[in-house]
Amino acid sequence: MIEIKHIASPNVYHIRLTIKMTRADAEALEKLIMVPKTKGLPLRIVAEVHELPSYEDFRAFIDATIVSLRALGKVRRYAILSIMAWLDKITPVVDAVIPRLRTKFFPAF
């Protein structure tokens, strides 16, 4: 399940990922990413991840992957809140592979 909430003036959203992602979750995330926001301002996401999500079925996995690839051109900053400290180790890799995307990790607890 995914929860999406607008948290700050323009284009800053909080996404909370829970254990199982469905096709409806992928559609909600796609709607957030693809619907035009305040013109000229980048989309910024605060992602709260307590554990890596699993997928309802293979189609949900494919849908989520497609949305993630589309997000690369739309989202400029990700803040990851998590108790999984190893995510901190992959943020420099993400930044190196996708230089225009800035990712930062914050311990959740």
C-alpha cells in the first residue's frame, strides 16, 4: 500500500510505502508523477520506507518499475526516511548514476 500526501508548498509530497504494493498503488504514484504541478518547479519526494515493499503480483511489479523509470525525468530530489541504514549506502550510487537526481537518507528512528 502507498499513502501520498502533499506536505509543503509547491510540489513536495510525502510517500509512505508499506509492505505490499498493488497495481492501484502504482497508478496513484504515476498520477502524482505525471500530472503537471506548479509550472517551473521540480517535484520533490519524501519517501518513508520501513521495509522494502513486495508486490501483489508480477503485473504490479512491472507497473511500479515503469512508474519508477518515468519518475527519473520528473523528480529532482528524494529524501528517504528509513530505519534500514543500508539505504544510506546506496544514495551516493544513485546520485552518481543519475547526476541530476539528488537523494539524501535520513534515519527514521
